[in-house]
Amino acid sequence: MDIARTHLRVRRLRRRDLPSGTLELAQFLIGKTLVHELPEGRLVGRIVETEAYPPGDQAAHAFRGITPRNRSLFLRRGHAYVYFTYGSCWMLNITSEEPGVGAGVLIRALEPLAGIDLMLPGKRKASRACDLTRGPGRLAAAWQIDKRYDGIDVCAKGPLWLGAAQGPPRPLGKSIRIGITRAVDRPFRFYERGNPCVSGPARLRR
């Protein structure tokens, strides 16, 4: 990885670029970029792993309806839903349906492309850049994403946004989701085959 690509050019995705439907969006996002504009510089990463939580999914936060915590999950596709879990981790999701329909895509892992030196310097030890962003909790910590970003439009001008793919598409893998206790057999996790930044056990990264 070239950690010096601080001026990497990325085209912002428009809402009309995003496919309708949660499963479709989860697959579409693989290979696309996530950009975080910080006062100190820009973070850029390729999305290499996602999980879909479609309408009616028992494992989804939206399953029991709208609450103060999950309100952002019911925004139209292309907004951030950020929540706190395990008492220590923030998670970044992208809403995926029409307004009023609760569903989203969890961003599970990124391949860092630029701004690696800004990913919590001095606070997180990592032997490889991938170790900073492999897994949704690590990703949010390294990218300084927390509740402040809940509900923002990632298809509009702002600090956090989605960008077009960097490079040609690569083989797509599919598996069951990780770390859930309901609807555990649904194959709604998608990832870039062979990418070292993908999280999870080896049997779910082939």
C-alpha cells in the first residue's frame, strides 16, 4: 500500500449511483471508497467487507421499529447510521432503503489508501495498515467516527462521504454474517476475495 497518496483523487458518489435494495447496496459498496475529511488531512479507504441488514431481518436494529437510538436507520439510502455496542465500539452503517423503511449495510472493513498516519497516531499499535481497519469497531476508532456522524448524508458535501471505486472490480465473496445471534444462517456478508484487510475467521474469507 502506498501510504503517501494523500492527494488521491476520488469522485463523490451521488445518491442515484446507489442501487435500491439492501443486498444490492451491500454488494455494490465492495471496492468503493469511504472518505473522511479531517482538519489535519484526508482519510481514504476502499470498502472490502460489508454486511446487509434488510427490512424484516430479525438481526437488524430496525426489526422492532423506530426508536430514538435507531432513528437514522430509517432515513433514505445514503445516510450514516452510527451506534455504540459492546460497551466500547462504534459501528458505521449506510442506510439502504426508502425513507421510513429501516435497513442498512454495516461497513465491516476498509483497505487504507491515504491518511494512514492520521489514524489515531500513537494510540493504536499495528504491524500492518490493515490491522487498523479490519473489523467494524477498529475501523470506526481509527477513522474517528462516533455519534457525531449519525444521520449525516454520505452522498453530500461534508466530512464523511462515499466515493467511486479505486481500480477494477475484484472477485466477490459471500458468507453468513459474523457475531450475531439471530438469523445466523443468512448469507448477507460480502467481501473482496483475497484482500488481507477482510475480517473474520479464515473459513469466512476464502
